[in-house]
Amino acid sequence: MINKKVKTKWIFCVSLIGVLFATALSNGGQAQVAYAGGQDIPPGVNFYIEKQKLLGGMNLYFGNLHSHTACSDGEGTPEQAFAWARDVIRFDFYAITDHAEQLSSKEWEEIGKQADKFNTNGRFVAIRGFEWSHPYEGHSCVWNTRKYISAWGEETADTYSKPTLGLFYRWIDDKDAVAQFNHPGRPKGIFRNLHFESDVADNIIAIETGNKGTGNNDGSYYRWYPIALDKGWKVAPTNNLDNHKLVANPHRTVAIAPLLNRDAILDAMKERRAYSTDDGNMEVIFKSGDCWMGSTLRVPSPTINFDVVVEDDEPIVKLEILTNGGKVVAEKNTEANQVVWKPSVESSSGTYFFLRVFERNDRHDDDNPTADMQIAVTAPIWNPYGSQHLYWS
């Protein structure tokens, strides 16, 4: 997360791109770190003041929304998994989403018990979920429900039959649950090729653009993101471990929230105020006025002005604004660790706009050994005044 107060005035770090050096300059109690790669900011703009102004009391929380334990086909107990996520990897939030088809009621209760035990406001958010796992219709993580349903049509304490996607959609609609499309494209044709269903448009809040070692830089899952948006789904991108062992890579889902507690993290996801990153600490802000990523513009204008702030300890080399069909409508090449960008686009050019950030993988910490770049992708800002039909608002 960011916005943590730093007690020490001097911080020394080393990176593969050179020595990072710190100053005693303060801004609301925060240390300000200057990177060897430098800044790329407009004249007269102070990076730290701009960053705090745009955050407006929000924080960036890094976590994982898709994982497994021995309750299904993974390893370790729920207690071990939450302890590892909190104390070893130091996630801000972590969800256990064991396969519903392999869960017993007793195991489901144990996951919930451990989630409540480890959930600590201001320190760590522990979430119970499950993965609905159909071999042909697709897989979906569902979070924070009292019950669960399997792909075979069985739900705890209720009677369901006919294991179909339609049944699953009806169930999450009935329970007012929130869910995501997992690893889209695997298998082929899942979720009926992402056919839009208005009844669950408010329930399906995310789509994985990264899963396990396949990140945004691979593109296998990312390519389904603009397809889902073009079909009308209002989803944020996520980048999850889908880990079956207590092993992690740098891929993260980042939720933007005012506080670190379960309600705030889930509310951020419901608002689609989130981004997917291959890098474990890349900080990204994407707004238009007071509208965060995940928001819908409220006032028509022929031109949309965006505010972008990106910071990381590896060099940022390119930023893009994309719209319908994956079309790039604005881009910026750079070579810096701290970037402020204020692009403008014509309102008529699309019904949504999202940010994609490229950085050099100088640390070579990605699971993809050939990955020269690590990529972050934000949720869109939706534009109901664009020239193309907006399916959902």
C-alpha cells in the first residue's frame, strides 16, 4: 500500500538500474524517494504534491483474489495460507477461493473461520471465496458470500440442479454476489464467448488479465479484456496468482480504497476502482477530474482530460490510453521512474478509456523468463457520450 507514514528520514535502497537516494523532504509525513531514472513531469509540477492531490485520501492496496489450499486441489491449510500471505509475502489483502466442487461444508466453514481470525483492520484483509469451476462453461471466483454453489448445481443448504452457466448467473444474482471471469479463453468458448447478460452486469465486476505466471506482458488473457468491454461488461482487470502452493510471483491486483478493511476492499472492487500489474509495487493513478478508474463520466464534453501518475523503481518506458477495440488514442514514450502525464482525447473516439503502462523488467523477477517488459492495465473510465453504444451504465 502507499500513504504509510515513514518514521525514518533517510532511506537507502539499491536497484539494478542504479542507486536510489532519498531526501529528508517531507510531504504529509511521507519520505520522498528520488530515483536514478529521474522524473518526467510537466513544467512547474511537483511530483509528490500532484500525487497526493490526485489520491485525495485514497490508498493503493496490493493483493491476490484467487488462491487454493488443501481444501480443494492446493496445499496447506487456510490458516497456513493466510499467515503466509500476511507475514511472508506481506499482501494487503488475500482471498482463498477453493474449487466449490471439492469443498465440504466443514471446510467452507473453516475457511470462513480463519478469514475472520486473520482479518485485521488497517493491517491485513482476509477474504473467503470460492471458484465455480465448470469444464466447458468456464471458471469464476466469487467472494464474500455466506454459501457456495458448485458447477454440478449443488449449493449448501439449498436445492439447485442442471449445472449450467445460466444457473450460476441466477445464483450470483439472487445472492447479490460479486464475481470475476477467471483466465478467459481457457477453455475455449467459456462464458459463451463472454456473451453479455444484463441481469448479472452488476455482479461480474472483474476479469483476469493475468493468472499464475501468465501476466499482462504475455497477452494471452489480456486480449479478452477489451473484448469483454466491447461486449458491454463493466469489468476491472485483475492479476492473480491462482496459486496452489505457498509460492508467489510479482503479479498483483491493486484495489484503490480509503482504508484497509474488508468492506473498503470489496467496495473498491464493486466500484471497479482497481488495476492489474505484473510488477509487485508499481503505483498507478488514472483519473479524469474527480472520476477514478472504474467511474463513469457525468458531464458531457467534446474533450476528455485525464490525469496520470505512475511511479516505480524500474524505468517506465511507455504509457497508452486505449479505447474500443483496443485502439490506442494517446501515447507517451518516456524513460523515468516517476511520470506525470495529462493527455486529452476527443470524447467521440470511444465509450471507455483505460491506461496501459510499460516498464522495463530490469529486476528479471517475472515468471516469464523472456519478459523484457512488465505491464500494468487499469480499469476504464466509461464515457456515455462516445460515438459507440454503451451497453451498461
